[in-house]
Amino acid sequence: MSTVKLTVNGKAVSAEVEDRTLLVHLLRDHLNLTGTHVGCDTSQCGACVVHIDGRAVKSCTVLAGQAAGSNVTTIEGIAKGDELHPMQAAFRDNHGLQCGYCTPGMIMSAIDIVHRHSGQLDEETVRHELEGNICRCTGYHNIVKAVLDAAGRMKVAQAAE
């Protein structure tokens, strides 16, 4: 057993876990942050994507101990109070979800995509970038629309800050 200390959604946390504990299980089982989903257990689906120090990572591929000292952001940590993150709002407004299981990981990946591309995105780039996130319910059309919409919203939000 090891004590893992990190910052999750802006709050310092500490947990005693087995050395083999994956970050996704630390988040879900020890911190009760169940918005991060386990979809495939093989790092193929992207349902478990979180941000570690600002970068999108599949949390089923990271040992909790590897994240020690890091800043981790989950889907629960991106809204500001009752105000949705622009990506969440764009997914809602563009109907970028159906069953919703993949949505948290998709949103976390999409935020990273927008940040890495400085909002300069087109449909082809978004589709290529989302290949690591599997949605079994949609044809991705509304998801792509949502990401492109959010890129504009995020640019406006950044300019206002």
C-alpha cells in the first residue's frame, strides 16, 4: 500500500491504495468521482479520459502512483459552479450525445483537442483527433458539430478572461 497525494479538480487529496491501482479506480472507487467511466479496460475506448497537468490522458493506462503530485481534472471539475464548460454546453446544444456513456471522456478529449489546435479546427481534424474515443451510439456528426461549436465558444471565453 502507498499513499498517493495529488490535486483533483482543484482540491488536494490523499489516498492509501495498492501500488497496482489505476488512476481511473482511484478516482471512481476512492474519491467517488464516477463521471470518469471504465469502458473497455484496454485503453481503446477513451471513456476514462481525464486531464493530467492539462493534457488528456486515458486514466486506465496510468497507475495512481504515477499521477502523484499532479493536477488531475475530471469531468466533474470543468464546470464553474452551475455554469457549464463551453464544451459541455456545445454538446448539449448540438445533441452531441445519446446514451451518454462515452460523453465525459469525449468532452475531456475535445477540450484538449481545442487547446492543442488553438481553436483552428475543421471537421477532418476533429474526426481524426477523436479516433481514440469510441461512441457506439452515434455517427459522430453531432459530436463533431459540438466540438467545432465549442472551439468558437472557448475562444470567446478566453478573450473575455
